[in-house]
Amino acid sequence: MSILEGIRMAWLSLSGNKLRTFLTMLGVIIGVAAVIAMVSIGQGATSQVTSQVQSLGANLIVIAPSASAGVRFTVDDAATLAGRVPELAQVMPVITSPVTAQYGITNYSTTVQGVTENFPQVRDFPVAVGRFFNAADVSDAANVAVLGQTVATQLFKGVNPVGRSVSINGQPFNVIGVLTAKGGSLGQNQDDVVVIPVTTAERLVRTRYIAAIYAIPKSADLSAVAVGHLENVFQHKYQSDQAVTVLAQDQLLSTVNTVTMTLTLMLAAIAGISLLVGGIGIMNIMLVSVTERTREIGVRKALGARRRDVMQQFLVESVFLAGVGGIIGILLGVGGAKLITQLAGWATSVSVPSVLLAFVFATAVGVGFGMWPAVRAANLNPIDALRYE
Amino acid sequence: MGVANVINLSHVRKVYGQGDVQVLALQDVSLHVSQGEMVAIMGPSGSGKSTLMNVIGCLDRPTAGTYILGDRDVSTLADNDLARVRNREIGFVFQTFNLLPRLNALQNVELPLIYRGEPRSSRLRKATAALAMVGLGERMHHYPNQLSGGQQQRVAIARALVGEPSILLADEPTGNLDSRAGEEIMAIFQELNRQGITLVMVTHDERVARHCRRIIRMLDGRIVADDPVPEPIVASRHSVGGEVTSA
């Protein structure tokens, strides 16, 4: 008997009991749809987090003192560091503080970042309108500010802020530029910021200490070397490897990727269990079907069906159930992922390998769980099968 | 005689079960049926006539003895070879028709040819011809539940014939039919036999058996009588190949 005949026979038998066929498929449909939707959520989260980490700035190295270890940095420390670690191309001190910005009668709470003139290169964060402040502005501690997109929108509501004056914590600042929109990163809106010279920030928030030092290596290859060198410097200086945290962006990326990969695998495993349950559903129905059709099997054997003809018939049915269920599940899963993006606003990413994997897995479930019923059918003794009531 | 034996059973025994619960279904049965015969096997329940039919139909292997079908010893064949023999050499007609309910008449008749791997076009041609032969050319696309008992049995006969087997085996073929439909079936069998088909049937009904030319009687797993029928009843052929009685 040819495969084509087998498929024709399977179709006749499955279409003869449409409700049961549909309910049996439902297990696989839900399983496959769940696998695809879950993996797409996981992968969507991964790619979102990855791009957010990358948006911090290419090859960024963050050097943060540990306050609990009593270590604090000043602007001068940042300058010294640039001399001691030759692998670094740029070093930038950062002072961060919450502030209130005011324009006209509008007040807006935001964060000020005091940095040096190399901020656009270090953070890979250029201005969209106007200009960034220069070295003279930094050494003069000039009252100039560059606004993030969110702050610009909130305060100026469509008016071009460049050339206008905002008050930050009561001090007047001349707006000289607006940054490009960067979006959120790791739960923070990077556009909700006012950037001013670090020297001005020292005065504004009345501090000598900076929150962190940002640096970038001369090339991406030097990142690991630079990190090692930095760690040596601080180890030597403070006699402790807990005093300063040195974190390169690629390390952060790999940590984040490990976490999200685990998340994706866990979601896929949970969804995979439902696919397994769907497979057991197929096996259950096929076993019932074999029992119900014992007489039919006897007739077919009397008419000359060989063992493998009978086996093929039942196997084709279960693979058909799983395969068609798999295809419907893929469509539902892809649609579900889109719906999740629309309704919940989560990033989802349906990848071709996950779709293929889900389909292959579903078909394998059909073969795996259809095998036992099929073997049982094939091994029936024709005389007993014909006599079966 | 010049006519070859189709069925040659020599000293066939069949034992079911093992150990203490052995049932001796056939003991030392020898039977020879030649080409073109029409034989009825009779006997009470448990006499072994169904077992004998199963052995002749290659659904079962004898425990001892030999069975030569045509010129081939089939008593020791493996399952798949037996399936092949059933497919090519034997046509079955059952008491309960045993048509597959989800297939229409034509698809039911096609089945043996499907298992033979015959291409679709020649399958359709042969199945159509077989259905026409039993007078159901008009009802090829009816499903079993749309056919009367007699018509279903005729579909089953067409299915048994479509593969041009060397013997036709019928197990109580009229057992589930009223006497009129039973008569039609016997008329078809007699017509087929006239055309040269070898036919062996099991029946309880003495009158049905007397349509055959030879009656074998069994008791307790043995053949106790094997007699020719001097004047077989000729079934009336009022509805065969022509009008159909009821739908």
C-alpha cells in the first residue's frame, strides 16, 4: 500500500469523526502555539535587553566605587585613571542627581548628569538639535544644558528649546542642544535626563564626589585587557577586589543573555510539557480507535493487509493529527505572539528555528505516541479481530 | 479426472491453548477440493467447521499436517506471506458482511487491490466491473448503511471476487439475511460457480447447503460425512443482474 493511499485512508477515517479529530488535535495545537508564543516572548525579551545594553554605548566600561567599602571618586580620579590605563580611549566622570527643572510655569522632576565633553562618544549618544558643550564649557563650569528628548517634550511642548533658558534647582541654564531619542534601557528612560558639565554639577548639587567613571577602550579587542588593567589598579590601590566594580558592556551582555536564555528555556519547557500532554491525548485516542476498529483491522487483514499496512494506517493517522495540529498551532502561536505585543506591549520575536523545532517536535510526538497503538493494531490476530464485537 | 485439486488438506490438526486448557479444534482432517467445486461444510457449533474455514482461508496455520493451496504449501508460511496469499488467492464473504462503514461500495470493493498495490485506474475499472457482476452497478457510491442486507452482502461478494482469487470462502453468507435475499446470494454463488469459481461455504441451514454439489459434515473436529448432493437446488435468479428488490 502506498503512502498516498495511507493518507487517503487516514483522511477518510479522521474526517468521519470530525469533533473527535478536532479535540485530539487541540492538545497539539495548544502545545505548539504555547511553545512558539513563549519562545517568542523569551527571544523578544532577549533582543530587547540586548539592544538596550548595547544602547548604553558601544564597548562601554562602567567603573563604580562601592560606597559600603568607603571608596569615593572625584573628577581628578577620572583624569588620573586616563593616564594610568593606556588601553582606554575615553574616560568620563559622571555625577548623577535628581533635580527639578522649570520652564515658564512648568515644573518637571528629572535627573541631571554631570559629564565631560566626550559624552556623545562615550555613551554613543549624539545631539539631535543644537550642539554639545565643549571643553571650555567644562573648565568654565558654564551654566549650559543639553536636554534629553523626554525633558525637552515635557518642558517645552513642541517649542524648540535651544537658546532658551531653563531653571534647574533654581539656577538658570542656557539650553544649547537636545539629545537624540534613545529609548529605555534596563528599566530606565535614557531620554529623561538633563546633561550639564561635570564641574557645573559639582557646584549645583554641592558635591566633590562622582557616581561613576565611564570609559571606552581604544578598540573592542582591548576591552578585556582594559578591564583587567583597571581591576589591577584598584586592587593595588585599595587592597580589595570589592572596593570598585568594573563592568564591561560585553560582560553585562553575556550575563543578561544567560539570564534571558534561562528564561526562554524555562518558558519553552513549560510549553513543551503541554505539547507532551497533547501527544498523550493522541495516544489515548489512537488506542481507543484501535479498539473500536478491531473488526475493521480484522477485515483488512483478511483482505490481505500486511502487518506494516495496518501499522502504517494508524501511524499516518497519528502523524496527520500531530502534523495538522502543529501547523494550526504555529499559526495560532505566531498570531498569539503578535497579539501579546499589541495588548501587553511586550516585545516578541518569532524565529524560524523555533517554528521548525515546534513542528518537528509535534510530528515526532505523533510518531512517538502513535507507535504503540499502531503496533498494537498491527499485531492483532485476524481471527480474533474478526470475531471482536 | 484432469481437474487439479485447489485445496489439499492432509491430516490437519489444530490445537488451541496451551498446557491444561488445550482445545482440540481439528483432529486429523484430510480434505481435497478440486477446481470448480461448490462445497458446503455443515456441523453443530464447536464441531470445528469455523476453524477449518480459518485454516483454508489462511487466517490460521494448522498445528500439524499440511495444507497445499494450488501448488503451494501454505501450512508454514509467515504472517506476511499468509497475508499475501489471502490477498491473491482467497476471497472472503462473511456472515455479517464486514463492509467498512466509512467507505462506499466502490471503495470497499477496491480494498484488496489497494493492498496489492494496483494503480488507481485499473482498481476502479476492476471494482466497477465486479460491482456490475453482482448487479450493483447503479449503487457504487452508496455507503453500507444506505444498502439493504442483501445488497451489502453482494458488495462483499464483489469485494471477494475483485482480486480474481482461486477460491471463494463464505462463512454463513446467508445467516443474517431473510430467505429471499439469501436466495439471491445463493443464485449469485451458483452463477459464479458455473463460471468456474471454486466455492467453499459454511452453513447451518440444510436448505442452503443443498444448493451446493457436495456437503461435508463435521463433528468434534472430524469430518464425519462427505457426500455429493444428487440434485442441488437451483436458486431462482429473479433479481440478479437485473432489477434490485429493495433499497
